[in-house]
Amino acid sequence: MSKINLKSLSKDKMKEFVKAQGLPAYRAKQLIHWIYEKKAESIDRITELSKEAREKFSDAAYISNINLLSRQASKDGTEKFLFALEDGESIESVLIPDKDRLTLCISSQAGCTMGCGFCLTGKIGFRRNLKAYEIVDQIITVMKVKGAELKVKSSANPITNIVFMGMGEPLLNLDEVAEALKRITEFMGISKRRITLSTSGIAPKIIELYKKAPHINLAISLNAADNKTRDLIMPINKKYPIEALLNACRKIPLSPGSSITFEYVMLDGINDRPSDAQNLVRILRGIPSKVNLIPLNPYEGSKLKRPSDKKVFAFQKVLINAGINAFIRKSKGQDILAACGQLKAGYK
Ligand code: SAH
Ligand code: SF4
């Protein structure tokens, strides 16, 4: 009989597993604590269990770990982690320090099907969906490596925020992403307020996400304020045009005081005119929103360009004058291809 990977088990399945081993139910909680908080890499490390219990568990199960292949540091402090998965696929995560925050940007898929014109991940094409444990393992591994460097206790958490903004479209892997969110919040104790999921706009799945994981922060990669322009840069817009996307946003039960973040990658001569900013103001009316303007992070082989700072500031001013919170996002980690849309995990 093949062994069970304990990281592949949900809370209920963990209980079933423990029961099948003829052990009391509290053992499930203990295993979860050791795997997700104390970050035990193998059953052998669970020293709270007797040697016999560890041996008995090891006959039936094991703990998998994604393999950290390499780590690169940018001159601005951003770090990129390249991981190999069990079947040889690879993914990247990015750790971004900023004032009192340490944000980990994680991947939900190897590659991406969406083919957005400005994104290098989109150029790889789709490899596969990640399992919930592969999503969570990015956090566990980086916490462990970084925690050791910062000399915090093995159970302490140096990471303050998690963003699903790495490789892949999280809402096309919603079941595994929702299970990962459960583990991140329930098993690892990270507050939903500190988690943001970014989507290119799979409208019906946005509602489903809120049913499965209420109260997490949502970011929408809008990137254009009219369908003609959005069709040009984001193929998904043909299926779920701006109206459908924003209608889904209007249906989300936001908690008081919270808002939806709209990301707007700025592309020279494509979506950066003052009239685009005015359109953006118009279409966001009635939605509690915040806009993040991200001047394009260029990569080799792309014909797209980032607009001048002057154009970016002028665009921002239109939004601010209309009462919208609009920020220009500094792109970190560009020198190591770790900024938004630059992740390719070694794929050609
Ligand atoms: N697939 C999801 C999450 C990952 S992309 C999504 O599209 O939302 C994370 C963010 O990076 C998105 O807002 C996307 O619009 C932005 N992005 C992609 N390529 C970029 C690039 N070359 N320069 C700047 N931002 C980019
Ligand atoms: Fe995929 Fe997001 Fe890149 Fe589009 S921007 S190709 S959805 S990762």
C-alpha cells in the first residue's frame, strides 16, 4: 500500500487517518500543529510523539516538502525563491520587504492559461494546477528559511502578508486555493485581513470565492477601462467583459470600511490617456475601490513599453481628483525578474 502524504489531507481527512490508525482524535490536531506551526519536515521530527508512535505513523504516511532549488536577492531587498515540485514542474514565490511589512507573493499554478499580453508568466503557457499543499508549502518553506535567518523561534512567523499574485490564475484552481486558504488561516493562524487574492477576472468564480473564503481581500487585474482595449491585452475579457466583471464585484459582501483593489498595469500608448482615467472613474462608480497603478515591468522580447512618469502622475491625478484612492506601485525586484508579471520559473 502506498503511503499517505500528511500534507495532502484536509482537517477531516486527517481525523479519518488518525482514526484508521486506531488513535485518539486529538492526535489529528497534534499532527496539524506540528506540520503547519512547527513546520516539521518529517514524521521523525515530531518529537512530541513517542518513538513507537512515530514509527507506526511512518509505516503508513510521510510528509512531503517542496524543494527549494534556488534563491536570488535583488538590490532593493526583494527575494525570489524557485521551487521544484514532485513531478519536476517548477514555480516561484517572491518575498517583498516594505517598512513594517514582509509580504510573500505565492503561485497558484505552474504557468498560466490566460495569455495576458503584458505578462511573462502568460508566455510560458499552462503547466498544471498546484495542490493546496504545494501552495501552502511555499509559505512554510520561506517562513522556515527566513525565520532561521532572522533568528525567530521555529513556530514564530516572520511573514506579515500573503498575496496570491505569483504565477497562475487562482480562480481557475479555486478548490485547491480555497483549501489552501483554510489551512493558511486555520492551521497557520494568518488573519484573512492580511491575505489578498488577485484575479484576471473570472466573474462567476469571484462570487464562489466569497462563499468559500469570505473576508479575504480581493484584487482585480482590470488594466483597461473599456472593452476594446481590454480585449486587446487580456483574452479573458472576451468571455467576461468589463460589465460582467464589475457586476460580480458589486455582488461581493464587503465588510464595512473595506474595498476592492483594482490593478492597472500602465502600457504606453495603449491604456494611459487622460480619457482612460476618466473612463476608469466612471466604471468604478458605486464600487468601494482602491486603484494600484503599476507601470509595466518590461521583459526581453516584449514590444510593450511603460509610460513616462509624467503620464503616470497625470493619470493618477485624474483618479485622485475624482475621489478615488490611487497609488503608483513601486515595482520591486526587477533586476532579478521578480516583479509583477516577470515570473517564469526557468521555463523557456
Ligand atoms: N493571475 C492573477 C495574479 C497574478 S498576476 C492576475 O492576473 O491577477 C499579478 C499582477 O501582476 C496582476 O495585477 C497583473 O496585471 C500584473 N502584471 C502582470 N504582468 C505585468 C507586467 N509585465 N508589469 C506589471 N504588472 C504586471
Ligand atoms: Fe496569468 Fe495573471 Fe499573467 Fe494574466 S497577468 S497571464 S492571468 S499570471
